[in-house]
Amino acid sequence: MSGKTKQAQVKSLISVSPKLYRYFTTELENRYHIHSYDFQADAIKKENGIYIILRFGDYFDQKKEQFFSNNKLEDKKELEAFIIEAGEFCKQVLIDDYFKRMAPK
């Protein structure tokens, strides 16, 4: 088959970049008390960076995603901003999910 298109493969962030996965888990746990079992971190490795997908909530149906070029990964400013945005959103989703489960039927 000529002209094969390369399909982006979503993989676990820990297999794409273990260092980045540790950074995310450490920051989310220290800042928001969000543990590695509260979210799922996936990534798509591209030649000029990594596309990160964080999923959380019941059935991991909520997500935050962003592409980081190799330069931005070294700088960490955008990574930190993404962690803050995702952490706040994830915290609120987890709180909302908890109260939905605890609400009387």
C-alpha cells in the first residue's frame, strides 16, 4: 500500500517519558493531593515534542490535554501552568464525583 499514513499511537506517559510521568505525579500529589490512581496519563510522542493527555473523574471521562514542544519541556513554565490548570480541574471533578455518589437517591 503506497502512501501509508502514520497513525498517532496513544501510549501511557510512563512508557513515553518516565521522568515526565514522575514530575506530573509528584506535582499533582504535592499540590493537590491527587494520587496516581486518581488520573490516567497518556501521551503521543511526536518528533518535535509530546502531546499529553490527562484523564480523570468517574470512568476517566474528563480530560485535559496539551502539546509540549521539546523546548517547552525543558523550560517547565508551561508544564507548571498545565499542571496547575489540570490539577484545579481534576480536584473539582473528583469533589463533584464524590458528592454525586454520596447524595441520597
